[in-house]
Amino acid sequence: MKKIIKFLAFFAIVSLGLLSYVYFGVFEKQVQLGEHKTVYFYIKSTDKFSDVIYNLDSLEIASGKSFGWLAELRSYGDNNIYPGRYTLNSSMTYSDLVIYLRSGQIDEVNVTFNNVRTLSQLAEKVAKQIEASYDELNDEFNNPEIYGYDQSTFLAVFIPNTYKMYWTTSAKEFVERMFSEYNKFWTKKRKEKANQMDLTPIEVSTLASIVQSEQMNHSDEWPIIAGLYFNRLQKGIKLQSDPTVIYAWGDFSINRVYYKHLKINSKYNTYKYKGLPPGPIRIPDIKVLDAVLNYKKHEFIYMCAKPEFSGRHAFATNGSEHQKNAKKYREFLNKNKVR
């Protein structure tokens, strides 16, 4: 009888130990996030249950063996994998993690882009923020005809801002979202202002792209520069904008435009062709678009950078005044060996 009692007592102790190990070593074991309080965990659209377990293990967030066993015990498997971004916190246990991943409560992510010159640059920036790859985005951007645009005008569709969307957004879904935002931006009031300037929304975007390329730092000059180029358009004077020539060459390392650069035969060369170029030379910011729509009325038709490194411009109403400003600036560049 005593042997039976001892055996039962031993069995109870061992069982209690095993249960404690399973409870504290698996169910209540905390995820490992290192020194971070929170980390992002991504489940791709193509991931299966085995991929989720492997990724958690390889990132050392949770033991693949222990967490995998618990996940299967809690009925988390291929049938309830929800792709997206999840925010894990250091207070989570394995049990919490199973419930969280199984719930499909995926995050929305902030997608931001600005200071973009080309569709390729846009694809590169956006690919770092959503699941769609650079190649997938670039392919979608290179087929603007299906949206009723061409390679020259498609940049106008993308309005720089911070947008909330799911990480799993595809390339096509991204473009469709941008069209939705584009239509929201071009309100009746903005369209009326563009119409009063005898410009289409695409042409406004094109003019805004030139204005922003001419002045990157001082927003107070945007309405003045917009008014200057609008005056030139109205008078039939070539825009003669250096940034359009640089865009024509496709070499954004050019710091100083020389006469040799002006020889390029491109519709973007506004020294050679009158009017606006075929499309935007960058994706202009919202504030610049509005600065064009609310351009300042004046008589300026010339502008030249001031002979300093302030990034500001000297404006002129006639050629002789402009030549004086230009001479001062050339002398400044030569003195400072700017090539």
C-alpha cells in the first residue's frame, strides 16, 4: 500500500512538473523581441502555416517547435493564415501570439512618397513600404495606356501624401488607390481655377513640377515663379527652364546647364520648344500644385538665381535687367568653381 501511495505521489509530482513546464514553457512563454518593445512581423500573401512558423523561428521571436505545437493545438493552420503586417509587443506570450495571428487583425501601414522625379523612383520608394515588389510596381507604371494615360502624363496621377493602406496592397491596387486620391484632390474648385488659367489638371501638374524643380527650399517664391511662367505661356515666350533640360538629358547630377546641354532635341527642352513640356518632370507636392492654382499676378518674365547660396531668385520684367542679374550669377559660379 505504501509503495502505491509513493508511486502515486511521484506520478503526481512528475505530472505537475510536466504541466508546469508546458504551461510556463510554452503557453505562457513570452515572445523574444530583444531590446525592442515592439517589432513588425510580416506574413506574405503566398505564406503557408509552415512559412509563418519558420519565419518566427528564424527571427528568434518564438521557437518553431514549441510555438508550432501550440498553434496546431489552438487550430491555427493553413485555413486561417491572414497575410499582412502585425505589430508584436514584448509582453506577448505564445498563447497571445497564436490568438493574435489567428484573429487576422492586420495593421494599416503609412505609405509616403515625395521628391520623386520618375516612375522608376516611385516604384523604388513604394516597394519599400508595401508587399508589391519594385518589378511589379514598375511593370504596372509602365502600362499607363490601360488607365488612359501615357508615359509622359502618368506622373500627374500620383499626389504626394501619407496614405493608410494594407501592407498586402498589390501594384494594381496601389495605382487604383492613387486614382481615387487624384479624383479627391481635383475638387470642383480646383478644376475651376485650372480652367480659368486655360490649363488641364495635367498641365497644372506639369507647371507645378517645373516650379518645384526651380525652387526646392523657399515656398514663398512658388506663387511668384508660377506667375512668371504663366506670363510666358500667355505671351507665347519659351519657358527656358533649366530643370526641363536636365530632365531631357535624364542626368540629375547636372548642377549647371551649359549651351551644349541646350542642343538636345527633346520636347522637354523648353529652350527649344514653346509651351509646356509633354508632362511633369517630377511629382509635385500638393502645396506647389495649389501655389500654381493661386499664382501671383505680376509682370515678371525673367528669373535668375541670386549670387549667393541662399537658393533664392532675382526676378526681372525686361531683358536688360535680367542680363545684369545673370552676369552677376555667372561670375559668382565661376568664382566658387561651380561646374
